[in-house]
Amino acid sequence: MNRSELADLNAFVVVANQLSFRAASAQLGVTASALSHSMRQLEERLGARLLHRTTRSVSLTDAGLRLLEQLRPAIEQISGALENLNQQRQRPFGRLRIYATHIAAAAAIAPVWARFASTYPDVHLEILVEMRPIDIVASSFDAGIGPKDWAAADMIAVRVMGPMKVAVVGAPSYFERRRPPRTFDELASHSCVQYRFAPNGAVLPWSFERNGRAKRMSLAGAVTVNDPYLAVRAAVDGLGIAYTVEALAEPFLRTGQLVRVLERCSPCLEGLFLYYPGHRQVPAALRAFIDMVRAPKSVQGMRSLKNPFFTD
């Protein structure tokens, strides 16, 4: 069935309900003569007369009545579906799927999701956390959160996190055994939790800043992970010093499970962006989420290093 046939069937239902070409044409926004012509074409295609019509009145034939009984539920269902879509377009509703890195989930989503859920109770928020870029459109995600270069060239990217401060942390129990480092050079004598993101990839060096210059250090440790959150857990368990970001370390710093060191020489890393396809007709749920997580413009000019926790 093509678009014109569906339009003619809808017009037939309106004429049958109104039993007046004048009233039906006003409801449909067409002229009475154009509507009458459409009904004649429909009858010719179907090979049956649907309407008795004179200059004064309109009535249904037996064939028209039987067709109306079958069409009316379908037309009402279609109208209901369009009305539901219109309501969803106007208010946040339905499922919102977000693909995010672990850091993005902790730094951008977790601080607002309770407020988002209470403000928009009709939205079901679904979050998948990974450390690598994917095709969010092919995987049926509404948006992703990660570094800006994860967004395809034709996508919209909105900053949701400014530059993120590195946190170098260890457990009090660890620092009872070894004196906390006062300079990053002293890390050489400590057990440092390592990162290796690819199975056969290189161990990630730690970056610091001194006198406006960045310094990268290769350090040793007894534990190697591929997840910044696991590095924090290793530090909490006293396995060594972890190199992470404030958003992941902050809950444990607040409870005293971790202690921060080398704060003055810890750099800022590149922030996070929410990215999504298309310029027009952004779903209401996604628009509401963007408005809640969008970063203030005042942080965008800060100097930051490339974030080593995001794989290409």
C-alpha cells in the first residue's frame, strides 16, 4: 500500500463518520470537490461503490459499511500511535540508551542520575559501560559519552565534563608500610598499579606536570589492570598507589579509604563529550539529559593533557 492509498482510506473513514463532504473536507483541510474526486478514485481501485451521495446527503453502501467496520479500529490505532509519538516528542518518555566509558559513568552520569530519575520518572535510563569506541547508531544507542574524537564527523558533540584532575592515591594501610612520596621521582620506590589496555599493548606511563612541562614516567608495580576503577579498588585494598581521576577516587577519599598524594604536580586530562547523531528532532528524553549533564562554558579554556584512559 502506498501513501496515497492510505490517505484515501483515512479520508473515507472521515467521510463515513461525518456523512458530509463539506464537514469531512474541513476536518481534512482539503476542498470538497478534491475529496469527492479521491472517493471516486478509491471506489474505482476497489471495484465497489462505497458511498451513496446526492447534492443533499451522503450514506454508506453495504460494501462501504463493511469496509468501515474493518478500517475504523486500524485507523484509530494509527491515530493513537501518532498521538503517543507526539506526546513523547513533547515530554521525556520511554527508554534512553547511553554508551559511556567507566570514567564518564562516574564523572558525568552518576552525579545527576538520581535527579534525572526523579525529574523524569517516565524515562528508563539504560547505560552500557565500556572502554572502547563503537558505532552507537548500529548498536541502537541514543548517545555516547567519551572523548570528542569518539564522535563521528557528522555527529553533534556537547561538552559534559571539563578537564579532569588526576588523583594519585593510596590506602592508609599502604602508607603505614611505606612513606608517602613527596615528589613524583619518589614513585620509583613504590608499588604502582599499572595499566595495559590491549592484551599485548605497552604499559601506560604516568604523566605529571612540573614548571609548566609534562613528564611521563614508566613505573613498576605488582598489579596490572585495564580498567581505571579496578586500579582504584587495588589501591583501596592496599596493593599499591593508583593513578586515576578525581571522579573515581573521590568517594574513597571522602570516607578515608584512600589518601591523596602529589596533588600539586598532578595534571588535568581532557574532558568528556556527549555525542549523538543528527541535528534535528532530538528525542525529548535525550534533550532533557543533555540539559542536565552539560558542562558550564567557563571550564572549556583550561589546559589539559590527552586522556590516556581512552583507547582509540
